[in-house]
Amino acid sequence: MQDGLDTGDRNLQIVDKGHLPERLIRLEQSGVDTAAAERTGQLEVRPWENAYLRGGRFDQQAMLALIEEVLDAGKRQGFG
């Protein structure tokens, strides 16, 4: 992940909300400045409920739309 951040890629991670703090800690322990990456929009960590389960259930089209939104936002912000 650090290589991607170093080369200007945007990173979206989707985790269980109960594991979100642990995920951020692990990223920080591996050398990722999560606060800076989130601030710039280069890193986005979402709980499952705000990704796979938007609207309370899995919807393939909604998930594809979310991925497209994330990719478009990253392009607008200048990320690969």
C-alpha cells in the first residue's frame, strides 16, 4: 500500500466498523501516515455498511456505482 501512496495512487479500504481503528493502527505501524493520507483524500477507509451494504442490503449496481464515484473523485483530485 505504501508503494501505491508513494506513487500517487488513491487507496480505498472497506473494513468491518469494529475493525476500523485496528486497521488504521496497522497501517500506521507499517509506516503509512493515515491522518495525512485521509486529509488529502488519498486514503479512504469505509466501514462495510457505507460500502457493500449501503441501503441496508447488498446491491451490485450500487456497489459498482460507489467504485465509479471513488475512482472519479480520485481522478479529480489528481490521483492515479
